[in-house]
Amino acid sequence: MAPKDKLVKGQRPISSFFFAKPAKTDAGKRKTQEASGGAVDRSAINRQATANSAPGKANDAQDSGQPPQKRQRTTDSGLRDHHASGSHAARPATEAEEGIMKDDDDVRDLDQSSPAEGAAPKEDADVHCSVDVRCASAPDTQQPLVSARSTAPPYNVQARHERFQNKLVLGPASGLQKRGSAADIVPQKRTPLEDQVYELKRKHPGVLLAIEVGYKFRFFGEDAEIAARECNIFCYPDRNFMTASIPVPRLHVYVRRLVEAGYKVGIVQQTETAALKKAGDNRNAPFTRQLTALYTRATLEAGDKDHVGEGRGSTFSSETGTAAWTNEGLSSYLVCVVESTADNAPQGAVDLGMVAIETSTGDILYAQFRDSMMRTELEARLVFAAPSELLIATPLSSASQRLLGAYTSQSRGLRSQTAPRERYSSGGAVAAVSTFYKHAGCQEGALDTVLALPHLVIEALAFAIDYLKPYGMEAVLRMSASFRPFNTQHEMSLSPNTLSQLELLHNNDDGKERGSLLWLLDHTRTPFGSRLLRSWVAHPLRDAGRIAERLDAVEELARAIGAMEGMAGRVAEALSGLGDLERGITRSLHGTASPAEFSNMLHALSTAAPKLGVRADVNLSSDAALQELSSSLLQHLFCAAASKEVSEAAFELLSVMDSEAASANNKIDLFISEERFPEVFEARQAVATADASLANLLPVLRKALRLPRLDYVSVQNQGDFLIEVPAERKDVPREWEKVSGTKKVNRFRPPEVRAALAELELARERLHLAADQAWKAFMRDFGSLYPQFRAAVQALASLDALQSLASLAVMEDYVRPEIVGDEEQPQLVIKGGRHPVLAAMIAEGQVVPNDTLLMGDSGPRACIITGPNMGGKSCYIRQAALIAIMAQVGSFVPAESARMHVFDSVHTRMGASDNLAMGRSTFLEELSETSSILARATPRSLVIIDELGRGTSTHDGLAIAHASLQHLITSTRCLTLFVTHYPKVASLEQDYPALVSTFYMSYIQQDPDTSEVLPGSSQEPHRGTGQDALQALPSTHASVDVAAAGSADQPVVSVPRITFLYKLVPGIADKSFGLNVARMAHLPLSVIEQAGIRAAQMESDTLRRLSGACQQSAATSQKPSSDHGKNAELSLLKEIASGMACSEAMTLPVVHDLQRRVKNAHML
């Protein structure tokens, strides 16, 4: 053991944990008070309180240097409330096991935190209190010491309460005296408990410790201040440092709260009981305490439920009758990242290795990849994994640091930790991993599987093993079957932009699941089914055969649901009431599962076969129920879920347990197999023998007292096996110990009863230990069965995800998409498609269907979409992308028909947002996304781009949008939906008439006064019942007539009323109607008036210049041509075309005529 004064590099001195460094005093000056007995020396407390009340110089020199008034964690009001209850005044203070004052009342939840305080400092941060606590005797803070409802206490009780208050406020370690006081507060020598706390903090730096002391868990020093702030509990100075406490039954509540706030929390428990301690050699020493559990956000859900309780992701919705598993708590990955410089790579590119471990489910993801300077691949994997904790091997490149820092700052409660990479350089990672996988508990072939992984993944795995060992959660790493890559060749790779901009996993308004594609698809009945479906949505299939398999299964389940056939009911019954089996079996692997959880898991898996209608005791391939299934995928899943091997193993495990004891988490009576657990039965026999000894004493005692009905009695807080004798009896033996008495009876405990009771208590404690050890061995034996049980649970998860998709497929107007093979050209043909999420969130029939036609070679591969602002352009292109993704997930789609090839990826560039954490402006972010699309898209990709180039000047934006789309059409040759407000971009249709089509979102213009339809309205009649939702707003019907506002030479402007039809029609929109949107946004009328006047002026100027140019061109054409004249005309037309083609006020026919004239001039 390292000496106490030797510090680890970067570690704070242990003395800073306390308020004052303990002084070395004579050990004989104080007696240690044990929890089991011993009276408190009240006079010593009174003398100490008196000494503390004298003015003196605070011991700030030994503290952290903060002002003394900022070292306390109470408030004036909180202090007064604590004393005003009257409970302390009515009860003498008692002293704890090692002489530390503690309150017997329950912990008070006092609101001592303020939103203005900001985020709580995390581990390794200095925590100081910032609340001034004044002396209770000060005139300006004098408060009544008891509740107004209580009567005045006797004088001695009042005096005792005042002494306790003085100790509370002016304790020797609090350092509350002002600087310059006349006398120093003398620090006290540490008690044995304080010595234990000191040593525990030295061994576990950076861990917030909850230490079991009697019937409470206590926090000490800086940990107490943090717990008080985060958990709203009372914190007060006691001897040498601050302290706070919580009841044992509420431990899980506060542990979860602290862990979710980002702290690493350790549970320190008493590892011996009073009976064992009394019988042992250390009867005069304090109870031994050890760190028994350690929790962070990544290990919380895999922990003991007595410590961490239930996760937040397991709520049940009474509205839907299904599990409403929230997005929080669905996964809690620990992600380890290792970086290496890339050889022969572009500037800024690096090689990255990642391992993501879900300790509560056993899921392990890995990847090694080369990432560009923008770190898009790293970001995509972080978005999918949504880690609760990051373990980063340093050093990292600046680009990776920026991205990880930005991701951490934007993720609430995400915990990040670093480790030096040089530890596993030069092949050290392979050696460390090999040593770990040679363990006897590893799955067969695990070492070979792991050594075949990429070298950076092995290095990341080595760091993860070291990190998880102190938590006792490394067992999942020994199961090679749990390893799978982040992306396989059978899955589509979606960028973080696609996941976010299409709102696949959560919406972009409040970050919740409602409004996302996952919300639409998720009708699962189990949390592990919901997690699997989330993975399907984030990684759609790109293998036509697997998509067809999944669609076949969904279609068969949908038919069964629609026809109310037995199969759908059997699947629903098998999935109902399962709980989180995936986490249950993984907790069993870790040894943290309770008997009730383990028993329920075994019972669920043992009954899966009969619930599914499959006989587990016959050859499943010949089972009649399986023969009824036409889907090969369903047959495979039924076989795996009703595995005979798993069912038999579950029955065998259940056969050695008592079901009632398991349900009650009673480990004492849990095991019923004496052959398998002889130690437990021997301990039970010892308890029975001790019980019999006490029972055999009763006849002797009856005879001695001549009381034939004498029996043992139990009195609360006084003990069991007491002998109750009438008060008038005076012949009680003198050696009998009197425990208590009343007017009528006296209660005694004879020496022989006391000795027999001590034997009984010792036997009971030994039985508890034997039962606990047997349970741990039972859990270790289960580890060999974990892979088979996990396979069965994964099959049930797949059935749950498929039935969820089938529940959507039975909805009206959903069809099975047709997937074409690779031999056919890329295509996306949708007839009557609807936005799936929008259709589910608004009234039925309000979504207008639209068609999509994109063909690789025989038709248009790019569609340019224009139209009014808020006309539905962005919604339409999202609709097409979501339908494509739904089809490749294996879901039916909202359309009349859908035919498509398998896309290898879907790329999006939508919206406008900056990334200040990464130092990127809105326009740079926009172009970075476009650059990634141009680099990664292939001829079998789907690309949707919304208003590219709007973040800069008109000319630059137009040039970038035009060139980018042209590159996608001619070089990439992918299917593209391109939304723009630049009419000039639509000229690509003339350049590539066979490859490009133009459409716009239709609308109707109406005169605001007469409601007359104005020229320029869409001629396509509106089909369906969908109406403009915004039309109902009062501002939509408002009109603006600025004739009176304008001067004589200003045009008369009237902003027309626009009705959006949300129907895609061929052509190009001539205006965007921005003023209409300004009116909907309730801009001041004066602003809209001036904007209308200015728009009319610009349109008038444009047409005037254009008319003059045309007249000059006509005059020139009547003269003899010359090269100089042609060049002048060409130059003039080019100038007008480039300067005015982007003007939305110019009518498109005029622009097209001008473009035609420019082209003709080129040909001259």
C-alpha cells in the first residue's frame, strides 16, 4: 500500500477532501463509541460546543484557499427549517458507530439548489459551497427553535437542542469563522470511520462514494456537497468534514440521479455483520467496508437493481396498450476511439478504430475506417450509437478533438474520459487481449475471432477491457458471438446528416421520438424489440434477397392480423409481459440479476415454445405449426425462439429453485437441491439447531418460574426471545438481564437464552453468506448458457420488430414495395405517394399524394423542383427518401404503388444551420455536406438537395447550385431530387432533356379583394381534400394595398392571396411569393408594403432594361452584320442574362426568350 502522503500524478491531496487536516493528538483522549452500545459523553460535547462558539481564527490555511464563508452547503432558510421541525428538540441526540454524531430522522429534502448555479462540476473538479451560514445566536437571524404548532420544550431539552445547533453551525471542521478571529479552531483526531473514509478516497480517486453506515448510506466531504446539490438532500458539517446521508431503501434513486448527472458513483458496503464481528477477532475494530459496485452511465443499466433501480426506458402506455419505450435508456453504449495517422491519404485524413459496448445487452459494435478532414464517418457512428460514455485514447488530431468536443457538449450528461495511447503501442494491445481471452470463461473460438479484427479495433478493445474490469462488466467481451461490425455489406450506410435531416430517429424540434420515422414504425411490445427496430431504421438493408425475406414475413404477419388468424395472436401472446429479457440475461451474466428477474427470464423462455404453438420436444423442422408458415424467415425465428436446448436448460435451472422464494428475492429459501448446494443446507441445519436449543430452554424456564404458559416475546427495538414476568414477582434470578419493563411486567433475558440467541444470530449470518455465495456461483454457471439464451432472445426481438412493421402494413393505403434486381437500371417510381409521418400526425385525407418518376437511363434521373415558399417542396423530397428507406427496412409504404431498385445510400443536403463548436459557418456547413455527397454518391444512390447556394450571394449561389447538379447528372449519374429558387438552374432541362425534368408545387393566386383567380395560377386542378393549413390563419386572408402609400411615380402593389395546392405539376414556377410568407409570419404591414414597392420597382427596371436590349438587338440585326456587332450583341445579352436570370420578379418566358437569343448568337 502506498504511503498516505504519496500522491498520484494529477491527484488532489487527500487532505483537501476534508475541511481540516486532522491534528496528531493522544489517542487516549477519546473513547471510540461503537454502534452497538455506549453512551454519549454529553459534557464533552457541551465543552466542545462552548469552545467552538468563542471567536477564533479559522483553519483556512489547511483548506483549499477558498473564503471560509463559501465552504458550507446549507442555507439560512434550510438551517432554520431543519431546526424548526421540533423533532430534534424532542429526542436526545445519539452517536454513531465510531463516535460521529448523526441524526436518526429521515433525510430531509431541502431545496438548496438554484438554476443560476449552472452545471454541477464533475469528477476531479473543485467543489466549494457558496452559501453564508451565520451564527444561530445572531440577532438578525434569530429564529424559533421549535415548530409553532408544538409546545415549549422543557429547559433541559431546549438547552440540548441549542448545543446541537451550535455544533451544527460552529463545528470544529466547518471553518465558518471569519479570518482574523482571535483563536484557532482545534481540529479533531479522526475516528476509525473517518480513517476508513480517508483510505477509501485514497484508493478510489475521482469516485463519488456512498458509504454504508448502519441503516443509512452516507457521503463525506466533497462527495456530500455534490450529493446535496444534485439530489436536494441536507448537508452539514460533522467533525472533520461535511456529511450527508440517505436511507438504504432509497439508494437506487440517488445513485441513478448522480450517475445520470455524469458522476462515477461507488457503493461501499459493510462486508461483515454485528454477529460475525462479535464472534471474530476484530470485535473492537470498526466494521470492515469495501467498494462492492461502481457505476457510470455506460454501466448503470447492467447493475444490481437494488443499487440502480429500473431504467427510464421501460414505461407502459395505457393509451396504446403497448410498451412506450422512450428513446432515453434504450441504449447506453461505451464507445472507445483510437486514432492513427493514415498513410498515402489526403490532407487531414486519419484512420480510426472504434468499439461500442452495451454492457446491459451484450451488444458489441466495431469499426475501423479512414475518415476525411470533416470526420463525417466518425460522426455518423456516434449519432447511431448515441453513447453514454466516451473513452478516448490520446493524443488525437485537432479535427477529431473538435468533433468529439462538439458532440460531448451537445449531449446532456455524456461522460468522457481519456487514456494515453502509448500504453498499447508496439503490439501491446494484442498481448493484453490475448491474455484476457485465454480466460477459462471465454467462449470457444473467441480469441481467434478477436485476433482477426483490424488492429485499431484490437487496440480500442484493450482499452475497453481495462476500463470495464473495475466495474465487473467485462464478461460480455468474452462472448465472440456478440461482436458485429457497425455496418455490414448488407446494410445501407446513412450519414449523420441523413439521420437528422430526414428525422429518422428523432424529430428536429425537441429531439423527442414523436414525429420521427422510428415513432411511426415502432409498435413493438418489448424493449429489446424496440432497440432492434431502431437498428433496422438506422441501417436499412441493401441486399435485395434479405429485403424480400423481411417483406415476406411482414406480409404474412399482416395477413394474419387482418384475418384475425391464430398465428398473430400466438406471436402477441409470446411477446406480452416479457420485460427486458435482453438486459435480464446480460445482468445474469454479470451476476447482478436478482432471483426474481432471473426466474422470470427463465420462465418466459421456457414457455416461448408453447405460446408460439411450437413443440420444443420434437424435431422443429417437422413441426406442424412451422409447416403452416410460408415465410422462411418466420420459420427460422420460430425455431430459434422455441429452441429445445434453451427450453430444457431453462426448465433445469428452474427445477433447483423455489418459485415463491425467487419471486420474493429470498435467497435463504431459494435453492431446493441439497445435492447441488450442500453448504446452504448445512447452514440451514445450523439455524434449525440453534432454534431448537432456544425452544428446549422454555420447559426449564417454565419450571423455574412456575409459569406453565411462559413463552418468548418480541418487542420492537428491544429484541427477540425475551422472558416476560409479572412485575410483582420478586423471585427472578439475579443473573438474569433485565431488558425493559412496564407497570405490569418486566422483561428479562437469562444468560443461557442470551448464549443460545448469540448462536442463532451467528448461524443466521452464516446462512446469509452461504446463500449469497451459492447465488453468485449459480450465476457464474449460467455464463456457459449465455450464447444460446441470447440467440433465443434475439429471435424474439426480431419477431417483435416484424410484428411492429406488420401492424403498420395493415393500415389503409399501405402497399408492399416492388424491389427490382441489380440487373435492372436504377429507378424510383412511386404513384400516389404520401409523406408517412405527416399522414400519421394530421387528419386523415389531408395529405395530398404525389408521384415520383426517376429512371437511370431510360428516363429522367434528376428532377428540378421549384415553387412558392412553404409550398411543400421540402416535404415532397423527404417523402420520396422516406419511402425508399422504409422499403429497404422491410416495411410497407404509403402509396398506391412503389417500384425501386436497392439504393446503396441515401444522401441529403437540407436546412440551414451552423456548427460553432466546429468553427463552421452556415455556408461552410452547407458546402461541406455537398462536398461529401459529391465524393460518396454512386450511380445507385439517391440524393436529395434542398436550396443549395442560398447562404451566399446570388451569383455565387447560382453558380454552385448549377455546377453541383450538373456534376450529379453527368459524372455521378445518381437519382437526384433538387429543390431550388434559382430559375436559371432549370435551364439544365434544355441541356439534358432526356435526363432532367422540371416540376413545381402548384398554387392559386387570388385577388385579396375580389377573390378572383389571377393569371399565372397553376392550371392543374386540385385533387383530394387537402387544404392549406396556413390558409386558416387570419394573416393568410389579409391583403396589402399600398397604392395610397406610394407616391405618384411608384407602382400600385397588391400582394395576392396564395392557396397552396401541394400538387407537383410539370414546369417551372415564375415566382416564390416571399411576400406572402412575410404576411403569414406577421411582419409589420409597413415592412411588407415597402418590400412590395421595392419588388415592383425591381421588376419594372428589369423589364425596362430587357425591352431596351431587345430593341437594340432588333435594330442591330437590320444592319449589315459584322464581327464587332455580333460580339457586342452577344456581350450585351450575356450581361443581361447573367444579371437578371436570378431575379424572381422576371417572368420566365422572357428569360427563356433571352436565353434562346444568346444561344442563337453563339451559333452565328
